[in-house]
Amino acid sequence: MASGALYGGSVTQLKHLSRKLGLALTFVDPDRIDAWQSALRDETKLLYGETIGNPGGNVLDIQSVADVAHGIGAPLMIDNTFATPYLCRPIEFGADVVVHSATKFIGGHGTSIGGGVVEAGTFDWSNGRYPIVADPSPAYHGLAFHDTFGMYGYLMKLRAESLRDLGACMSPFNAFLFLQGLETLPLRMERHVQNALGVARFLQQQPAVDNVRFAGLPESPYRPLVERYLPRGAGAVFAFDLSGGRDAGRRFIQALQLWSHLANVGDAKSLVIHPASTTHRQLSDEELAAAGISGGTIRLSVGLETLDDLIWDLERGLDAAGGARAVEVDGVAREVVA
């Protein structure tokens, strides 16, 4: 079972790859705990969600979803890429497994592809529901990973068998770059969050913008969850909706000079993308709606540049999309650049 507001690539992978592997998958509204509860089946093996949804910006009630999972003896897996370990530690709220795309904020510069898996070490993989982890492995001469390695059983199984058989092992140099990125993660995340809030406030005041979906804004419906799970900030990746739809989105992106038109997120430089025609292009109209994506949705990954420069460039894009106006941001009056 998975949140229906995931990154488009994750939805495609889960929806289609799971079927090829003979697995059944149910997508649910991540904001409704009753939806998670009612979608449970006797054979449900895993609940999966993102700390901060991509690109809708919804914040998951991790503890409540963990309680639902544990009620049937299943683990909760959280993709914590957008929050990073600096802004949120899902294991402290009941998550059993946490995954990261290290390509994003952990690396921080878009130079490497890789990921990480972190396990709490407290889930009972020998509860009778997970023979692939608990039973003796024919590939390792009958080794029972959970009995042998205890709290490291799942990770040892993942490393010794899954990575060996399926690949996805990163190079030593990529691992070095990720470790180097971790050294500056706290400093970078503080600047990312600060800039993201400034950009969101600016966009709120624009007539060409219908909606700004940044959980870090005081009026966000996710504010209570941000205060609980993300007290240092709601990340730096969020979406907003242009009133002009797809055409406005195209004109907006084409007019930008400082923001890079890339599908990645979490770089030191600011990135922009039009999800409906790129990252979420393989989704149906119904799946796009479930993910909170319209034709005019624009996703931003706010970088580390000077806030004034970021807003200057956004003004250019909004003017091209169909309307920008002078506003005051953090006490500084700005003039629209046509």
C-alpha cells in the first residue's frame, strides 16, 4: 500500500513493476488516516509514503500511519528525500525503514546518482509474514538472515542478496561525493529553507498564481504536521499553480534565466520543472489529479542563490506567463521586470 501523492517515477515503478513481480498495490489518499486503515488487507506487507509529497507538498502524519501499519504487523517505509535527515528523522516517529535518494540534497550538487536505506532495527521480520527475510536462504546455504544478524537482518539480506543479484551498487567515487555532501548538509538546508519561504511568500502575492503549495507557510493546512515532524522547516521543494494552464507554464519556464530547467531536485542551484509534461508525464489524468498536479503546476527546487536574484528571475517568468506585479518581500519593495 502506498501514498497516492508520490513522485511520478515512483508511481510508475510501483504500479507497473509490482505487477510484473506478481504484487498487488493499492494507492491511498495520504492525508486520510482512515483511507490507510480501510485499504488494509490480510496480505498487506508494506505501507509506503513520502515525508513531503512530490510535488504536491503534503506532509505525512508519520506516527499515525506507522500505527496503522504496526496494527497488522507490517512495516512502514518512508521516502525522506525532500526532508533529509536534518529536517526530519522518521524512525523517531515509528517508521521502520527510511530511504533517501542521495542524488538530491545529500549530494547537493547533482553530480552523482545513488541512494541509501536506513532501518530502525526494531521490526520483527520473523513474525511469520516475511519468510523472504526470516526463512533460511537457499542462496546462502540455508542462512537465516534475521535469526543470524538480528536487528541487521533486513539490511544484510538487502545488501548480500538483492544488491548482489539486481545491481545498483554505487561506485566508490560517488560514495565519496555523498559523504562529502553530508558534511555541509545542515548549513545548506538552513539556506534552502530560508530561500524557499521567501520565494513562496513572493508567489502568494502574484495574480498569475492560483495556489502555492508550500507546507512551510503559516496558513498551510499541513502546519500542525510541520510543527511536529519538520520544526526546522518544510524543505525547499514545492509546487505552485499558474492560472493560465499548460501554455502559461511553457511561457514561464522559457523566460527564466537563473532557474535551471531540470528534473532533479536538491541541487545547490535552483531548478524548475513542469511535472505534467515531464516527471509525471506517464500518469493518467486521474493519477495526476490524485497527485495534485494540473496543467499549470510548476515545481520549484529552491537553491542557495541570493533571494533577490531568484525573485528577479521569477518575475520575468510570471510576466511572460501572463502577469506579475510589484510586491514587497521581507520589507523590500520590488519592481516588476518586463
